[in-house]
Amino acid sequence: MKLGIVGLPNVGKSTLFNAITNAGAESANYPFCTIDPNVGVVAVPDHRLDWLSDLYHPKKITPAIIEFVDIAGLVKGASKGEGLGNKFLANIRQTNAIVHVVRCFDDDNVIHVEGSTNPIRDIEIIDIELIMADMEMVSRRIDRAQKSAKGDKKYLHEIDVFEGLLEHLNEGKSARSYQCGVEDAELIATSELLSLKPVIYAANLDEEGFTGDYGSNPYYTQVAELALREGAQVIPVCAKLEAEIAELSGEDKAMFLEELGIEQSGLDRLIKASYALLGYISFLTSGEDECRAWTITAGTKAPQAAGKIHTDFERGFIRAEVVAFDDLVNCGSMTAAKEKGLVRSEGKEYVMRDGDIVLFRFNV
């Protein structure tokens, strides 16, 4: 999973990026990896993997990972190449979803690039840049289809679909909000449009607003209402607190969160929101050699899940031996789970479930 973090200057974007990448590396003992100056890879915290590791004491523990891309330089005019616009719009194109950091607090000591705090305006500035970049891409798609048409119904239909979308974009509306049939939506999805990507709004509050009743914060309320209309996710965060949390480990982190009255760190809540937004689940493989978590899309069948591990597993799939995580915990061991008949043998049509612990049988 790759998430692009966007936001205007001085909204807390880089502070949040640095905090969650460092926190993610430390919380799951996964080495922080810098692919380039704007990309960080973090482990997905998973208590199920921790439990399996205590059971098997494996040589290797491999959590699922999320790649965070800090999309710096996204300002007014980015779609026309202002700042580092072209480069970073290209970076967004490679992500699965966008985490849009929005400032939801007033602070005279932190000057907002637009001169005042207005989260809806800030969101619109970013959205317009993405929409304008999409308009250019859609126009090129229409031109290509027109050149290829020559009476071909397939291309004529494609022209109709994208001309309708272009009109929608011209009204300043994102591709996400464009209403059309399933087949047309699948066609539009082949175009890698920026404003089509799912969005999580990270409403950045100050410490007082975050630890208090953030639901009464008018800025947060505006963002939450917008997210509801768009079908997007919104999570309240405090980038300053996340930076402090990132410096802690283990018990200190748990105690700090408890003192603040917070059940989960911003990273944990962001990961949870990301999985929900993208429709992802995790299955696990376990043993003395390795305990590992694998991310798949909900609805994935067993052979395709096996293919995540190795293409040979999918090609030569015979069956999947599956036990639910909760059943294994209740039994205490795989042997006990088998004795109680809780380890099932599933075939090619089995749809994977979140928390399945699986051993794939294959022959090639």
C-alpha cells in the first residue's frame, strides 16, 4: 500500500510525515527505510502477528508494510508546473490513496501560507490542482480515442464517457464524485486520474483541541461534513503530539497515550482508516521459519492470495488449510485447533477472510 501525503505549506504535513514514519519503524521493530528523501516505509502494527511470534518464536517476523510518500511542493499552479508540481503530481499518480493534511487550528506563531485558517479553502486549492491536471489527461484521452475511432463503437463510447467526465471536471468537481454506471466507472479507472483516488482527511488539531472535544472544533466539523458528502475518511490528529509519541517506545508510549486519554496513535488510526477506505484485509502465515502478514483486497479467493506469496503457489494451487486467528488463540496451539476440527481445508472458490492463518498446498 502506498499513501501520498499532501497539504499546503505550514499545515503540519511534514511534521506528521516524519512522526508517523519514525513511529512506525519503532513500534513494530521494522527498520525505517528511506527510498528517497520524500518516501518512508513503515510496518503495520498487528497484534495477531505479535501473538503468533510468541507462539512460534520464528527466525523472522515480517509485518505488512505501508509506503508513505511526502508530496512536497504541491501549491497553487502545481498543475502548470509551479514549484515542483510536475514531479510531485507524478508521485501522487503512483499512490493508492491520498492523505490530505488540513490545518484545523489557529496559531499566530505559525503563519498560514494563505494568511488565515480555512480548511475548506485549503482543500479546494489542492483539489483544483489535481482536477486541472486530470482535465489535461482526460483531454488527451479523448484526442487519442477520436484518432482511433473511425466508426468503432468502442472508441465512440469512450469519447462519450470522457467528454461527460471532462464537463464534470470543468465545473471544479473531482472525478471521485462523477456519477456513472459500473462499466463506465471501470473505463474511467484505467486513466489513473488524480482526483479519482480515495482520500483520507487528516484534520490537524492543536494539542488542546485534540485532547479536548474536537467535535466542537468548527474547523474539524467542516472537514468532517465535507468528508461525509464525498464518502471520504476523516481522522483527527495532532502532528505535534505524534512527533512526541514517535520519540517513545513500548511501555512509555502506552503510558503517554493513556495519560492523554487516547487509545491509538495517529499512525494506528491512519492505517485502520486506510485499510477500510481501500477495502484491504490481512491474512497470516506462521511457523518456526517465519511469521508474516500479507495484505490483500477483500473478496480475494484463496489461489490469488497464494499468488501474493509466490506465483507458483497460485499456478499449482491444491488447497488452503485455514484456521481463524481467534479460534487458534482460544485453542492455544495449531495441534489443539486441528483436534477440535477448526482447521479447515478450503478449495479454489474460498474467499479469504481478515485474520485467516493459512498454509497453502500446491504442486508445480
